Amino acid sequence: MKIIAMPNRRWLFFVLFCIAFLLLAAFLGDISGVIAQQGNARQKLVMVTSADYPPYEFRDTASGKDDIIGFDVDIAKYITNQLGYDLEIKDTDFSGIIPALQSGRADFAMAGMTPTEERQKNVDFSDIYYEAKNTIVTRKGSNLKTPKDLSGKKVGVQLGSTQEKTAKEFKNVQLVALNRTGDLIQEVKARRIDAAVIEDTIAKGFIANNPDLQFSTIPSKPEEAGSAIAFPKNSRLVNDFNRILAEMKQSGEIERLIKKWFENQGKTAPATSSNVLPFAKIAPRIPFILQGILVTLQFTAISLLLGFIWGTILSLFKISSNKFLFWFGTVYTSIFRGTPLLLQIALVYYATPQLTGYNIPALLAGVITFTLNSGAYVSETIRAGILAIDKGQREAALSLGIPYRPMMADIILPQAFKNILPALVNETIALLKDSSLVSVIGVTDLLRRAQIVGAEQYIYFEPLLFAGAIYYLMVMVLTWSGYVLERRLQRSS
């Protein structure tokens, strides 16, 4: 049996160099942040929010910056400055705010949050700083204006919001809970739901930019009185924040901010016909969206390389004669292929601070999760590639006295890699698309930035369509690159 000689190990050193370079680029921002923090004499408070809720909190995409602005942000800056703290703002989905407080990832939260009885069991709240009302948003002409009119209808609410609790009291309605208010508006426009329950200040902006919609106010109940600041249980900051809030109300600062953010709500751009795609509204914000490409590619490259290495190790475990290694690889793969990736991300991101005390960055949590998950799938692909190699190759190597490790590294694995290249390209494409899941923990990747622009401009279809086109182009580049590499390997064999 002739042994097929493959290229030497220089490719391995190249891969390791790429990993080191990409890891350095990924965490350079975190290192610089730590250095800046050490050089700052003032203490820092971390605020968690959901920056897709204008005018309370949203990103200023038109300026070319990535700053989170809004009514809540101005209040938070004023209070922390009065107390002698610097302010750091972290963005996440609304449903992840309370878990972030419970896990110690943030000192307080502001997101137009109402201090309901259920929430008070898990977090503490400040005094009310702003009162608002709930509304029913529907298509014009639907004649759905009261809770009674919604009987037998599909009603959308934001997941974990007080509007969800309010809508649960409506009789004979089918609730649809989504993460973002913009998603609810799109569902109403697409006629997949009949109405959405949204706060009035938010509804006004959407109605002003979507003339085919209308809203009706729902009478408020005492427990739906307004918005307050949330804190971890037994936080020492509650009394200090209440004191500054009282001073802001007395001095008229709160009223000034209300006029600043709410009087011109929804007038940032003229209303556009629902039959025309107003891409002109997102044109100034395209550079902001494009900045997410680097984050997406960086995240995908790191996860892919580390996942490939980990998958290779797992595949060797699964073909090992050592029973412990065999069962470890088998059980590991079963767990990570048998549970949702989104669940794994949430566990790594929120459980790590509680279990270890380490406040893991969102990007690092995503890389770890995708590495562990991708490794499970890649291991099966590599294992199949190894087993597909003619047994005579191994027997010939052993007869020549070649040790096991050099045989696997220089003979078996390179041949297996050539055979499974199409499957690895598919895994890369899947990883690139699935990388959008890290947006749920606040990583500002391509999809997250498109959603941010949609929230700021009260339109979602256009920025998401633009992001989809970019994803498609990146997938086509990967497909073409995999095809070229496959052809070259075939010619060299």
C-alpha cells in the first residue's frame, strides 16, 4: 500500500498565527477599556438597557457614532454625575435586563420599566420618574379600539413587558410575544397579528412614520403608573437615586427632559406612503450598519478556527480506544447538538458571572459558545472523514514504524480534510448566518445594527433587507472561495 504524502505542518503554524491575530483584535477593545478605567479616578456605574425603544433609549446612528441616547440616558447621566460616578451603558434585549441585574452584570437598569409586583420580587425599584399609558395599535379601518374589540383576535406584545401583563387580562385573545416593539409593528402591517399593545410615547412615533396605522389609548391601572429605575435586590444605590430624582422633579429638570424628548416624538422624518420603500431614510445610516460587517466576520473567523481545532480533538476522542475519551466525546456531542444554540448563549453569558464572579464580555461569551457548539458538529464531520480513509493507509504507516501522532497529523487528517472540505464550507456558512444570534446579548453585529436603525427610524423592513443583502454577498464569497480551494486540492492530489 502506497502512503499518500501530504503537505508539511506549515499550515498548522499559519492557522495558529491567524488565531492569535484575531483574538488580539477581538479583545483589544476590552483591554483598552480596562486601561482607561484604571486611569480614571472616579468610580463607574453600569446601566443596562434595551436600546431599541425611542425616545427612551436608542442609538444615534445618523451622527456616525454608536452612542446610546434618549430620555432615560439623559436622566441616568444626570444622576450618576451628581453622585460622582462615571456611566457605562450596556445594551441587551428587554427580556435580558432583569437577568443582567440578577447576575451582577449591571448596577441599575433604565428601559421605560414599570415596577410591577412580579418584578419587585426579583429586583428593587426607584420612585416613578415618568408616567405613560398603553395603546392599541392597529391598521386603519380595523375598528379595534378597546380591549373588548380584540376578542378572538391575535394581539402582539413585547416579551417581558407590562403590556404583556395587561394584554393577558383581555378576554379571548391570542397573545404573540416578540422581543422588540418594531417587530410588533411589522407583524401588524403584515396582517399576521390584528393589533399590538404598546406604550403611547412609542406608538406616536410609529404612527407618525406609518400612516396606514392608528392607535387608541387604554385606561391605565394603578400598577401601570409609569417608569422607574431597577436595581439588584438590596442595592445601596436606591436611596441616592431617589434623592436625585426628587431634586430633578423639584428643579424642573425632569420636565425639561420630557419636553426635549417627547414633544417632537416621531417628527424626525416625514411620513412616507406605505406602498413605497423609503430607503432614503436609512441612506445616511448605511455606514453605521456596514460597521457591523467587521464584527460579524471577526466573530465568525475566531469561532470557526477554534471550533475546527476543538472539533478535531473531539473527533480523535471518538475514535480513541480509551473508553473515557470515547464516552466524553460522545456525550459532549449529544449535549451540544441536542440543546438550542440560543439557550447555550444565554447560559454562558448570564450564568458565568453568577458561578465564577467574572463579568464575561458579550463577544467573548459568543465566541466561547459558538466554539463549543461548532466543535460538536465539526467533530462528527471530521470523524466521518477519518473513517473514510482507506485502512491500508494506516496499516502501511504502522508497518513502516511511523508513530501514531505523526501518522494522524501528516497522513490521515490532511486526506480527511480534503474529503470533508465541502461539509466544512457548509458549516462555515451556517456559522456566519447563525452569528446573528449574538445580537440578543448586545453584540452590535450586522443584524443588531440594522435593528437599531429600524428602531430609530420606526421602519424595519428596509434596514433588515439591506442587512440580508450583505449576508447573502458574504455567503456567496464563502461559497466561491470554498469552490476554488476544493478545485486546487483536487489538482494537487
